[in-house]
Amino acid sequence: MKLKRIIMGMAIMMAGVFSASASDSFSRDVSILPTVAQELIGKNFKANVSLIKVDKTLGHIDEYDVVLTDGTEISFDRQGNLKEVETSQSKSVPKGLVPASIARYITSSHKGQHIVSLERKRNGWDIELSNGIDIRFDKEGNFLRYDD
């Protein structure tokens, strides 16, 4: 009897978790994004929005994932602040999104390469170059190390 209650309790908890994560929504309407995110897309990207996924947990928005018609993927936090940009190997992250110190480092240390992925972390930046090299920078854009 006790085992049956435990199993039933676990089943109810799992159902709750699945239903909470199933509340994500999809749209093509840019107006659902925070104004900051709308402005960033309009200023830095020529491609149109193909799809917007609104990630929700327990009914609260966690982040927005945007896919552009050229395949570029952009993630924003709930306030519309940029979290990550990923492009194809043939494209590069728009220069207006790359901190100046990181852009200078790439230009001087990795001639001929361009940034295909830029991710803002709590303690700095992670970037990936077109040749596959991953580099970490601190919040101010100072080089820290190469990553695997």
C-alpha cells in the first residue's frame, strides 16, 4: 500500500513537470518580444524572423529563442537582453553585438576568422570562431583561455 502511494505520488509529480514544460509557445509575431529584443534584431539583422519560441516554466517566461530566415539563432532572457547568437559557418555575428575588446583580440590574434557564436555568460563571454576554436573572455572582454 505504501509503495503504491509512492508510485502514485511520483507519477503526479512527473505529470506536473511535463505539463509545466509543455506550456512553451511558438509564434512568428515579433511584437511578442520585449522592445529591447525587437530593436536589437531590427538594428543588427537583415533576415526576417522565421520562428519565435517562448520558453516558459510554471507559466513564467524564462527566455525567447528566435530563428531567422537565414538560419541564425538568437536567445534573449525574459527582459529581452541578448544571451546568445549562433550563425552558420559562412556568416558572422554582427559587429555591433561583439564587445570592442573581443573584436580587437580576434582581429589581431585570429586573422581571417570570424565569430560564428557569441554567448553572454554571468562571468563573461564564450565565442566560437569559424575555424571551430572556442575562446573565453571575462566580462570586460579580456582574453581568459581557449576552451575545448
